[in-house]
Amino acid sequence: MKQLVMDNYDSNKFIYEVIQNLPPFIILNEELKNLFEIQYEHKCDSFKINCLIPMYEYFENFCWEELKKHISPDFQLELEEKDKQYILDYFEKNEKDEKKIITKKNLTTALRRLISRFLISSRQEAEINPDLELRSNIGREEFWNKDISNNENFLKEIFDICKKEIKIRHSYKLYEILDGDKILNKELGLEVVEVNPNRQNGIVNPNNGNVLGQEEEEEDEEEREIY
């Protein structure tokens, strides 16, 4: 993104055309480059620069399971019980209030973007103080859709939800409390279900209804019966 700004590319230019001229220190995955090349050959408008941010956010969501394995422990600390209960009560009370613009869904999206872009150990370009107030950082425009961040009540709701006791170090636990993964899986068309009480939860493939990994286990079971 920084390179695009520096080179001042036309927003209607294809991403593939841009990556052909990237400096050598910027390295892209070959599969990704092939994808951009194929879409360029087919003149697919969804692979132009003006679609780059939605595309980035799409990939960011799908990489979340891997990304969250690398969250620095400094940003996974538990909230005080009273702060946890306050947030749960807030959303329960305002769940059906159509005047409220911040929901569990858009707040967990904002938290996920904050975490994946700034709180992953390998990505931190600058040290972030975990004791900073979350409410002073979660309101950044890049974490929210413009219709939300431009609303006159946006900052007021941020400060109503995130009391000063809630710090950046609580980011991931707050995401968990608000069922962030459950909301994301629903958004991606995946459904988390309990396979049985003695196994971990599974993710359902929306195309055939099978739990991922279940088919292989069933095949193994059949082979054991044969022998």
C-alpha cells in the first residue's frame, strides 16, 4: 500500500501491472502473482487497485486462524470480571437499539484488524505499549467502515463501551468475550459445531455439510472394519 501511494498509480490500473514494477525487496508469493496474472488476462475489474483494500481485508479474514497463533502474550491478558460483565451487559441492553451504530459484529471486526495489523509478534515495526487505553486506539478509521466512523455518535459509543480500565493488553480477550470467531465464521460461510462431547469443535463445510476432517476419519474406520 505504501508503494502504491509513493508511485501514485491510477486507481483503475490492474494490480498485476503494478506488481510487475515493484522493487526487488518486495517479495510476493508465486501463487498470488499467478492469481493476479490470470485475472489480468481476463480483465476482471475486481482485481484493480481500487479493490485492493476489500481484497486485503478478505484475505486477512481467511488468514486469521493462523495469525492469531502469533499474538504477543502482552495483548492476551484477561479483563477484570467487572469490566467483562459491563461490556456483556452493554450489548445485551442495546442489542435491539437501532440508534446504536456499534455492534458486536463491527467491534470484533475492528479488534481483529487492530490485532492482525499491529499486535502480531512478527509484524510489529514499533513497540506498542500494552497499557495504552483501548478506546484511544480502536477508533482508527482503518478499522471501521466509513458509514460507522463518520457517524457523529461514533466516538461517544467507543468511550461508552471501552472504559478507561480496558487497555490494549485486553484486545484479544475482549474479542473472545464478544464471540469474534463465531461471528467471523458465520460471515465466511463456516459454522462451528460440536462434533461430540469427547472431541474438539469442528468447522462445517457449507458445500456438503461435512465437518472438516470427519470424512477422513470415517474412511479410516471403514478400512479398520475391513481388516
